[in-house]
Amino acid sequence: MRPAPTILHLDMDAFYASAEQAAKPSLRGKPVIVGGIGPRGVVATASYEARVFGVRSAMPTAQARRLCPNAAYLSPRFELYRQVSEKVMELLHALSPLVEPLSLDEAFVDLEAGGVAPEAGAVRAVGERLRRDIREATGLTGSVGLAGAKMLAKIASEAAKPDGLVVIEPGTERELLGPMPVRTLPGVGPATAEALRRAGIHTVAETAEAGEDELVRLLGKAHGAGLYAMALGRDDRPVVAERDAKSISVEDTFEVDLTDRTRVRTELMRLAERCVQRLRAAGRSGRTVVIKVRNYDFSTLTRSETLRGPTDDPAVVREAVARLLETVDTTGGVRLLGVGVSGLADFTQEDLFAQLATEQEAQESARVAAEPAGAEGGEPEPEEEPPRRWSPGLDVVHDDYGTGWVQGSGVGRVTVRFEQPWSAPGRVRTFAVDDPALRPGEPLPLVGGGPGAGQSSDPATWPKSLSPGDGAEPESGEEISSR
């Protein structure tokens, strides 16, 4: 434990939902829920307006819709969230070289390593300045906790929400923690909490009073001893600037169970490609390929294969995935698929690809031999273009009306609200889903844009036929259909 509260924990407030409200003026002050919007989707973040209705992160979207049917349900826009996160992380790195990101919207900072005086007044001033800087740079709010240990700093930031700052002075830890529920402590999930409840332990104070021996008897040596130290407010974990990933994986949940074996294989191949893209983006390679299959009855199977050496070759990963799929029965229906790579390294083993190249050459030779004579001279059949999908919340651009976002789509139509972060709530128009003038767009900056920055909001707010100069100002929520 440090003698001064020089460990800072920042947690952005309802990050995804707040970013969407900042980007979409018509949603400010209204319930917004970001996550999977299908019947099997899960809530990623709910705005504070939605939380009043009982909506929480990790809740099934179907349940959230029953609790808060009038909320705006939006698909995540990770490109925007990453852009905002980069600005926040830049501000944190300006405070100290020791910044430990936990996610896009959360991080620990060692202020002592940044030269901040180990005094409560000094660290509080740094925390308040950080909150102001974040608001100016992103338009969003974050909550700050300051303490002498990581666990306590995180508890402090949670107590500070939303948009606040809490300092836990060293020496006051046990008094603060005592009445809190045992689930407050890191590592206490539902199973551990139930084991403690059966033993009559409900609060952090009762956990400390039980003693280390009793906790070890209930939970095992490592977990019990660690929990006892946490209950006393002891946490000597340092802030670690680099956290080495142990694996990289991707997965998808399907709205309707997949029963066609060919479709299952196709989806796994697509996931394998995405996984390798993430692997290469991280500059890594991996030795063990894993697939995850969740069946219609929620039973989950994993299968893995360890290669002779690390690889980042998509063909090698696809081949391993195909072999692993052969060991899994999918006839009952599949609701989720995943592909991962573990055993990460910073290099690849090039000789792994020799066998693959030989097999590919043999396959190509067989394909050429099987083609009818003169086939190579024929015109290839044009591929049918798949229908465009307009997910709620997606950024779009219309040739006539400028930038906006998708409010919803269905029955061959897509509804778009044309507004920008710096504009008033915008107008709504409806188009055919295949309207050639409508296309996906890029996220706009949450701050620093607007007409004063060389961008005009007029195209996004007023259609040509009803510009402000015409003297016609219909209500901002009025819908105009483009037939």
C-alpha cells in the first residue's frame, strides 16, 4: 500500500452510449442502448436514462426491449469509440509513462511515476484537470478514482459515477470497504459469492473477520488468501504499461440457429480470416488454433490443434479450423461460432507453408485438368451483389442531404436522420434500401467540427427543397419520404 493516493483509475461514463448521444443531437437526454440488436443480442452499454428502467450491460437485448421499449437501440460503431479512446489515452500518457489500459474506456495511471507530488491535494488537482481535459477533447465525461492501490482506485471511480472524482485517503480503506457487499472485491463472482453466503459472509468486513484460514478452507489456498488480503484493503499490484495478450479470438452469435453444415463451415472460414487480420494487426503469430461451437441448447464445445510452429498465414489457420470442424457434430443447430489463436509469438515459422503450397498447387492442377476445353475463354458469370444492410446507428452520406445516421430499416426502406454532432436535432427522411445516392459514411468528430471548422451543417439538416432560405421550417422530427 502506498502512503499517498497516487494511483488513478479512469472509467468513462456509459462510454458507447454517451458517444452515440454526443454524435446524435436528437438522442441527448433520451435512453440509448448499444449492443447486439437481434433477438439474441446482448447489451454492451446503456445510457443512464436507460438504466432508470433497469437496463444493464450484458443483459439480453430482448429483455432490455421489454424493460425499455422506447429506447434507441443502436449497433456499435467501434471505429468512433477507438478514435475517442485514442484521445483519452493521449491525455493519460501526458500524466505518466505508466498507463495500464484495461479497455477502450478504462485505465490505471501511476501518477507517482509521472512526477506528481504524493499529496492528496496535488493528486486531486490532477484528477480534476484530467476530467476537464477529457470533456474539452471529446465532449464526454469520465469518473476518476484515486487511492494507494489499484483495487481501491477502481472502487473509488465506481463510487464517483457519473462524472465525479473520489479520493480514498490511505488509512481509511477498511472503514470504507467494511459495509460494502463482498461482490465489490475483485475476483468475487456469483459462485464465490454464493459459497461465502452459505457460510454467513455477506460484506467485506465479514470477509475480513472470517480470517484467512476459514477463507482458504472455503475457497482454496490461492483464492482464499488473495481474497483475505483484498478484504483488508491490501493490494500491491503495480501499474503495468504493457499487458501481453495470451490469445486473439473472434466470435459471432446468429439470430437463427445454423443447421446447414456448409453454412457453418463458411462462417468459420470468415471468422478465421477476421482472427488472422487481428493477429497481423497486433504484429503477432500463434501456434494453437481453437474453434468454439455453442449449440442450440447452450452447450459449448471447444476444439484445438497445435501446429508445429507459430503462424499468421490465413490459409494455415483455415485448414486447421476445417480439420477441427470435422470433430464436431452440428446437426442439432449452432447459435454461436468462434475462432481463436493462442500460444502467441512475435515471429512465424516459414517452413510451415511448404506443405500447404504443395497441396494448393496440386489442387490447382486438378482444377485446371477438370475444366472443359475452351472454358478459359468464356465470359465469367457476374456475381449477384448482396443486398445492402443498414444497421441502426450506422453513419451514412446522401448525395443531396449530406451526413446522417440510420434510424431503422425494413420492408425495402431505410430511415435516416440527417444531423451532425454540432447541429440541432435533424430531419428524418426515408429512402429505398438500394437508393444509389445513399452510402455508408465515416464517423464525424464529436468536437471541433461544425460550420466554424470549415464544414457546413446545412446539407445534413435541410433538404434542397426545404432550405432555410425558403422560409419553410417543418418540425425536426417530421419524416419526409423519398419515393
